Amino acid sequence: MRKKTVSKLFEIKDLSIANKLPYTNSLNDDISSFLKLFMAKCNAEIFCKVPKRTIDWKVDENGDYNSSFELDLTFDSDAISRIKPTIIPGFQSCLIGRYYSVKLSFELERSKAAYITLPISVI
């Protein structure tokens, strides 16, 4: 996405110059800003492991397996003190955003791990 956007901005710049259209410094600033953007990721195991449990699965009329269960997550205070996180509120605008998510991994018998990523709001 970033490469495409920067490429389009350079294309607009080149077209402006080639067609002798007004070219503003703000486009240069936009290109420069996009080049400085990056995505930061912090992977930290901050929850205590949940003990194994048996889950009752039900088969619906389409042959899909379904189950529902509650999961109590407890923060691992030792892990949190090691990474010393600074969590600022999430936000989104047209050009940039900050969001948080929790990635849960499930280990199923006779299967590989399954993952689910849940978005969370920090206010």
C-alpha cells in the first residue's frame, strides 16, 4: 500500500512538471512524509497461559462445527514489567492511525495452532 501511494505521488509530481502545471512544495512534503511512515509491531506475551480444557462442539445443519466458551485472561505482571509498555490512546485519520489488537493462539488436539486477532480500543 505504501509503495503504491508513494509511486502515485511521484507520478503526479512528474505529470505536473511535464505538463507545466503548478507544482507546490506541499506535494514534496507529502512524499517525504509517506517515505518516513512505518508500522511498528510489539509482540509480547502479556497474558498468563490458560489451562487446557475440553470444549463441547456442536454440528449445525450445514455440517459446520460450532462452540462457545468464556476465556478469562489474566495479565502476567512479570512480563509487563519486563517490556515496560507505554500505551497511548488509539486513533485514526485519513493518513495515519494507531490501533491495538490481541492475538490469541489456540492449540487443538491433532491439529496445528489456530490464531485469532481481536482489535481492542485504548481510550
